[in-house]
Amino acid sequence: MHKLREENLFDALRDPKRRSEAFGVVVKAHSKQLYWLIRKMVLSHDDANDVLQNTFLKAWRGLDNFRGDSKISTWLHHIAINETLSFLSSSEAKNKSDLSLEDSMVQNLASDEYFSGDELQLKLQRAILSLPPKQRLVFNMKYFEGRKYEEMEEILGTSVGALKASYHHAVKKIKDFILNEN
């Protein structure tokens, strides 16, 4: 079943007898890309895995509501983004201590065994983390993933003009942050 085309996979997801196996194909096909989308927002490997798991749980529970108006990958990205933003909102609410969320996330990144960056990469991550979550998401999707604005429009439900403006402002803020950081 792993070689199914999108329309055949959609049909398999609708069939109660084939749903479980088809969903396994979906998970295998999209896990890595969704993991890195989430990871660029939350930075922690464990948190990214938790958000990814929640994404697939929500997708599994929502299969009956998926009408197939968009690609399965678009639908999954939409769920992953919402789960990531929800996670960030709850994390921000919990982290009202002396240590800011951005500092905490950068410290987590620097101590993460999967991060092999240098000081400049940490500075870039601090700059990206200083962005509002939705602006950070647009920046990550455009800069790191190379997504086209039209694809982002479909996933995020935001106009191309608004996405371009958001990306432009994000780039300016990151540049200013890097230039003005001591």
C-alpha cells in the first residue's frame, strides 16, 4: 500500500477496513517533514516529538471530517501548525519567570545533543525566537523550507500579500536583532 497515489490513499483512509494501514502510510510519509517544521518552532527534540504525536492523534480523530478538498500533506501541515502554536501558547503561559521563554529555548537548543551549531547559529535562533510565533512560522516555512507563498497561503489560510509582508518584517527584525545584539 506504500506506493498509493494521493487519491487512492484518500479512498483507503475513508474505508474502515483499510484505514489503519493507510494511516500508517501517511504517518511514515509525512513524519520527518512535519517533525522538522515543528522542531524549528519549539526547538526541543522531546517537545517536537510530543507535538508531532498530538498532530497525528488529531489527524486520526479527524479523518471522518477530512473531505479531501486539499492534499493530505496540506491538511497535516495545518494541524501541525495549529498544534505547534497551541503548544507555544501554553509554554509561554507557563514560562513567566525571570528567564524568558526565548532564553530558555535557546539554552535547551544549545544543550541538545542533536544541535551542532556554533555561536552565530545560536544568535540566529535567538533572533528567530524573538519573532511572534506566526511570523516565526512564516519565516521558517519560507527561509528554511523554501515554500512558495501560494503553498503557504493554502496551509495557513492567509493571503499571499500578508505572508509576503510578514516575511519581510521577520527578515528586517532578524537583521536588526543580529546587528544590535551585544
